[in-house]
Amino acid sequence: MQASGPVSGEVRPIRIDIPHKGLVVLAGPAGSGKSTFAARHFAPEEIIAADAGGSEDGAAMAGEAVQRLEERLARGRLAVADANALAQAVRRQLLALARRHELPATLIVLAASVETCLERNAGRPRPLPSRVIRRQARQLARLLEHLDDEPFDHIYVLREPVLRSGEYAVRRVPLPVERPETGPFDIIGDVHGCFLELVTLLERLGYRWRGDGMAHPAGRQAVFLGDLTDRGPYNVSTLLLVTAMVRAGTALYVPGNHCRKLYRWFVGHRVQLQHGLQRTVRELEALPAAERRAVALQFCRLFEEAPPYMILDEGRLVVAHAGIKEDMIGRMSRRITSFCLYGDTTGQRTPEGFPVRRDWARHYRGPALVVYGHTPVAEAVLRWNTINIDQGCVFGGRLTAFRYPEGEVVQVPALAAYDPRPAIGPGPSDAPRAGRADTAVQAAPEAAAEAPPPPRAAAPAAVPTGEANPAPCPAPLGQG
């Protein structure tokens, strides 16, 4: 939430960022300037007088207004509800529209004084009774008192000094998932703590050490598809490398389900230490307390700032840990976030206790190429404009990079089967291997010998957190 108008009376400029698609709700008493604000900052077709035809105090919404809001949101457009929206039921009704269409909802409260509202109302051709204005002012006070309880995605409050001075700016912004980067990219599948293989793969792709991270001399960016840790031997080193690269702008990152579980452990939730998380936790607990806190801070910031998926190259490329359906692209919701983390789960489990997932890619027909991982398969095959690049390195398979826009598949073999569970399936065969993934380039088995030697037992102290390491390759932190 952003607010304005400190107690001292000083006016602070406020910047209002409006997602270019979604719902904006203007809330305030009659006479607070909602319609003027709307006309100044939004196109006429974007504005819907949401309480037109409703009750005199705006406690009800007109059915026609709801329908117009619904139509714009269904088309993925911006819809601005010009309503006093001071009744909680109205705000909930409006918010439900945005949630149904999986788009962000922004609440802008015009907190004009009751005196200002009464003065403006008196100059109207058809003024409301003053008792209505005063009742709305009391509703406004209750809203401001409980603003932290409002479930809108973004909330802005424009108080009387700011409304009078005009010390605010409104700008349209993309959704968090809509990124400006256009590539070229090297998209890397599930790492799961396979740090040595990751370094070998990045070096094969042309990346070189720069401080704590790695960078490509030609400006390419790595894109990590999540599940950085668990099951493999060097989870902390993997975290530090990826966070350093993202911080330096040489990499992008979307989270995986293992990332979410590690984050929950870091912030104190009770989680079960299984499916490889216990190995990551052992590494972390072996670190000095100060270093462990530094790792936690870096990773939590990385996770919290990461969108559930990314739209890249002006919509031509989409990356998500477990994939994404065509009608989800360009929208955001808890359901979509869950899909990106876990895939299209059925709620059932295999005899081994693992989730049963539907093959969402079989039905994908979108124009954007979707690159994902999560479910290990033997081969990276382009099918229906999607490609799964999790080849189960931690299970003894290969660590895969997909080069975009070239369409090359570059792989290095695992140095060992760190988790011997036979989890690498043959993958689907309903679509022929075709298109850009035909130009696959696999690292020769002997390339594994180019990886740095395994660390000594004292390796945890080899890489001080937050300091540049002059060695060509930092020794991995911790022992699995």
C-alpha cells in the first residue's frame, strides 16, 4: 500500500502504478473527485460508472455496470470502476470480478475532507442530501482505519493535501510476469544442487566467472527454471551462484516447488524435511550462523521478487517451472501460480507417493514457445511449441540448457546419480521432434572431466558470503 499526507501536513509526491490490464476501483465519497480523476488519467472506454443506477449512497452496483466491467476483464483489458465503493460488500463484489478473470485489482482511495465533498456536492445540478455525504465520510474513515485488511493487490490513498496540490503521478506498468528482456537466453532446467554440472554447463555455453557469479561476454542471459536445491550435493553453492547472477543482471529466475518449500523453511513454517530438502538443510546448518543468515537473506529476497512465470521477447517466449496453459499467459492468480509450481496435478498419487499430473502440453496450441521443467524426462523434445528441459541430472541424467532463439539443446551428463530414485520417464511421444529443437548439441561424456574437482571436507569456509572469490571456480559450500 502507498499513502500520502503525513501527520505534519507535508505533501509527499506519490507515484501510482497501474497495471495495463486488470481492475481499478476508485473509492471515495460523492464530491471527492473520482470522476475528475478518472477522466484525467483513463480513456473513456476504460471508465465504467459502477454505481450508476444503484442506491443513493452507492451501496449497490448496477447490473449493466457489472456486465461492462466483466466484458473488459474477460478480454484482458483495463477496467476502471468509478464508484464510491465505501461499502465493503461493493468492494468485495468488484474484487471478485478481478479474481474471476485472474487479473490484478488496484484500489485508489480519494480521501477528500467532508467539507470539500459537501461544498462540491452543493454545486451539483442534482445534489445528494448532506446526510448521505456525511454517512459516506464515516464509511471512508472506517475504510482508512482497516485498510490493511483490504485484499486488493495494490492500494493507494490520496489525501486532501495531495488532491489539492496534484502532487501525484499515474503511470501504466506491465504485469510482473511481463519482462522487457528479449534475449538471447540460455534457459537451464532443474539444477537440484548439481553445482559442478551447472558450472560445467555454463562454461560450455561461454559464461565466465565474474566476481561471485558468471557472465557471458556477449551479453547472453541465463534463465533458471527453479528447483535450484534439494537431492544434489552442493545446494548452498548453487543458491549463491544463481542469486549472484540474478543480482548482477546476468540471469533471470522463476521459482519451482522446491524453492517454495525451502523459502517456507527459511521463514519459519513447519515443513517436512523430505524429498531432498533434508540435504539442503544439513548443508545450511553446517554453516556458521552469520553465513547461514546471509544465505537465507539472499535467497528469500530472490524468491520474493520472482514472478511465477515470465513472458519474454515481446511475448514470443514463456518460461515457467512446471509449464503453463495458453489461457493463463498474461494473467496472474493463485491458481496460475500453483500451476506454474506444481503442474496440472490431479490430486491423486502414484504407488510411490508422487503426484499424478496431466499432460497439459499435449493440448497447448499457443503462439509463444513455452520452456519448462519439473518432471524429468529422458529427452528434451519440442512438442506443440513446448519443450521440457528437465532431464533429471540429479538422478544420473543430464543438465540441460535450451538456447533461445537458436533452439539448440546443450547438455552435460551428471557426475553421479545423487538420488538413485528411477524417476526419469521416457517422455511423451505424441508429437514428432521438429523445429528449433532439432539442432540439439549434447556435451560429450568426457566433458564431465572438465568440471572442478570435488571439494575437500573443509569446503564450507571456502566461499565467504558476499565476497568476490578470486579463484576461477568457487569450491562448493557444504557437504550433502
